[in-house]
Amino acid sequence: MKSSVLAAIAVVIIVIVAGGALIASGTLSGHTTTITSSVTSVSTVTTTASTTTSSTTSSSSNATNSINVVTIGYFANLNHAPAILGLSDGDFQSYLGPSTTIKTYLFTSGPPEMTALLAGQLDMAYVGPDPAVSAFVQSNGTALKIVAGVSNGGAVFVVSDNSNITSVTDFAGKTFAAPQLGNTQDVALRSYLLRNHYAVGVNVSVVDTSNANILTLMTQGKIQGAWVPEPTASELIYEAHCHVFLDESSLWPGGNFSTAELVVSTSFLNAHPDVVKKIIEADVNDTLWIDSHLSQAAPLIDSRIANLTSTKPTNSTIFDNATQYLTFTYDPLEASVTQQAQNAYELGFLGTTAPNLNGLFDLTLLNEVLQQDGLPQITS
């Protein structure tokens, strides 16, 4: 596939518009901004692309696109690795060429990211399937499309070594955590509790908070377990004396379940399919490179996450452990998303009527890219 190193300067102009949706707090880092509230300032950040996963650029990368700016949201989570590398190292920008600038926004959970997309502040987003489905249902199926998959797996239920939990019969009276109410891991945790005859707020408790705060709460002994994405799960194992109670993949046929999708607002997709296709091309390229060069990609991903979060790189043992729980795929794993939506509906997150997901997936551009690359197409 792709082997050489791109040496380029990626200039990313980040414009923060007034009236922004509330997003998890943070600081301007690298080429990405994190918004705490409505802001009117304009910032320009230039980053040097030291490494990339690409060796060839899109055949149309020098063409003039139909829009000058595209806004993309994503997380500094391991399961968003194609976006982390592609955006941080300028690979996505190389596919778009100089005529279109990428503005990126960093989020810590899906619900506020989807709020921003519904408000028109994001054109595209890397996000968990449950927030994507929720936004789709909230807009009566009009606001967004899933155009490609991102990751398969990478969510783990860990419990404290001091929790005295050895089976589901030990859950009574315990407090568990998930990243945010209604996010993909929160739905998975609550669904698992429900299926094992526990009622949240009655005989078990769930705290919804950030991944960073989950680590603090676990260290302080205020929670006994957490259903979290990687690398947070492995951080809890190595830094907060936890162990794996359940790898979520064990609950799914073949062990396959979506933990991140690439979504695009319907209006942007209809108006600018050329731009969306180029982003998908870059995403497929990075996904294939990561999966076939994981040992080389892992330290790069870890370094980029550290830059985005203004933290130190993760201990290599922790990160190596984290990568064993997931793979990266452009297949959106539609069957798992449908089941995840059903789980969210049973928990009361999607209203009183069973969700109609017709039109949620539009894989037309993805399959065009796959056909160009001589790869098998994705069917529903």
C-alpha cells in the first residue's frame, strides 16, 4: 500500500464562531481547538507534519474543491486513530490540496459533538455510533449520514482489584462509571446492567464523567468499575489497580462492534460530495496503514494524543495493551450499530418509538473509493 513519508507543512486555520455549542474544556493544542463556551476569537495555528501514514496523494488533491473550509470534529481517543494521525500530520490536508482548509475541533464525548454538528458548526465528525444514532433520530433522519466506519472494538469493562467483584452477582450496591450520559460506552454499560437485572439508581449506580476524571475517581476508591474506551481502560489497569472484568467484544457475534464512525451532515454531503470523498480517501488510506503497521503506528498515535491533550505520552506497556482490544476499519459494521440503537431505545435514550434507521448509512462515496483502490465494497 503506502510506505513513504510525507514532509510537508500543514497550515490549519481554526476559526471559532460565536454561539458555539458547549464542549468539554481545554486549551488550544496543535492544530485543534477545544471550546468551553461561546467564543468570538479567531486563532491561526501552523503545525509541521513530521510523519504521515501516506505515501501517495489523492489523484485529485490539486483540484479546486467546491468549498474553501471544512470543519471536522474528533476525539483524542485511540479508537479515533485515523483522524488523529491524518489530521495531525497533514495527510488529510494533502488529499484536499491547498484550495480547502481543514478546521478541527477536539471533543471528549459524542453528545456535545453531535450538538455542534446539528447546530451547523461541524461538517464532519468522528463519533461513537450511539451519539450518531441519537442525532439522526433527533433530526427525524435528516441531519447526518454515516459515510464510513472507523474502529472495531476497543471498549472494556474494568473493575478495581479492591472491589470484591468476581461475577455479576457482586454488582449490588456498587458504583460504576462511563464517559458521558448517552455515549456509546454508557449505553453499553447500562444495557449490560439491565440485562443482568440491575436497576440504575436502585441497586447499582452509574457516574457519567470524563475519562480523566474516571481515573481519578477509581484511584480514590469512589467507583468500583468503569466501561471505557482505550487507552483509558489500560490506564485504569496499570495506574489504578484494576483488571478486565469484560471485554465488550465477547458480547458481539464474531467479536465485531463499532466504537467510532465517520459522519457528515446531510446538507454538507449534498452540497460538497467532492470534499467528503477526499476525506474518505484519506481516511481509508490511514486506516489501512495503521492496521498493517500497528507497531509503527502506535507510538505515533500516542505522541499525537499527548500533544492534543497536553499530557505526557502514555507508558508504552499501557499503550501496547490498549491496542490489543481493537482494530481499525472503514466498514461501519452496520449490524452492530442497529443493535446498539436498539439497546439505547430500550434504555429510554431514543424516545418512545422504536428508531427508524433507514437512510442513516450512505456508503456510496466509500464504495467509490474502495473500487478505485481495488478493494471489496461494503454492503448493508
